[in-house]
Amino acid sequence: MTDQIILRPLTAADTDDALRLYNELTFGPKTNDRAGFASVLAHPGTRVFGALDKGRVVAMLTLHVLPNVTWDARPYALIENVISAKSHRKRGIGKRLMQHAIAAAWASDCFKVMLMTGKKRGARGFYEAAGFSSEDKTAMVIRRHNG
């Protein structure tokens, strides 16, 4: 049931739950970077939205609203680090959280919202159901390799 779920911006008080979820998200080394999470929360134009069930964060995502010159200088938004706890998937919580973030982007006058998803995650259908499309864009990534 999703009627008990509360959606809200996360705060420093949510750090432990957020780090637990980040560790469910990552395929690589695990994180315990409390300062890193505090830095994200403090970044201008960035909000981390969470879905809480009985006071615990069970899903979250990061919304970055970025300044822009084109499109009449309207900002654009980027959604990153979308994760639902394994125990709370397939309940519509992620969909509500995505709708919440998209509404926040529109309220910030963004002209578009973007995200990327990895092929390994199998989440493409989830994002398409939320209204995202890849038909006219190609996402590209370059990663810095350490070592």
C-alpha cells in the first residue's frame, strides 16, 4: 500500500537511511560518505526527495535543477540515483516519487527533465511508464578511470 508513504525532501537526519539505499544502488564499492551526502544536500539547485514508510526512507532520487541559456533561459533538470529498497519495489512508490520530482522540476520552470539509466538495471520500462523517451536523444557517457 502506498497511502502510508510520505514524500518529502531529505535532510541530514536521513543520512543513515540514504547511505543504506545508495549501497543497494551501487554495483561498485560501498559508501559510508556522510560528508558526501551532506554536500549533495547543500548544493544549490539540488534536492534529494525521499519516500518514507513508517519514518524510514524506502526510496529516493536526486533532482538537479540547472541554469541554462537556451529556451528563454529556462532551467533544465536532471534526475539521478533513483533507488527503491528491495523490500518496497513493485508497490508504486517509485512512480509516485518520480511524479513528485517531475512536478518539482515543472514548478521550477524547467523546460525538460532528463535522466540516464544503465542497461544492467532493467529499469527502462519503469522510466518509459513515467513519461520518459529515448526516441529523439542519445545519452553518452565518459568515465574517468582511476589507476
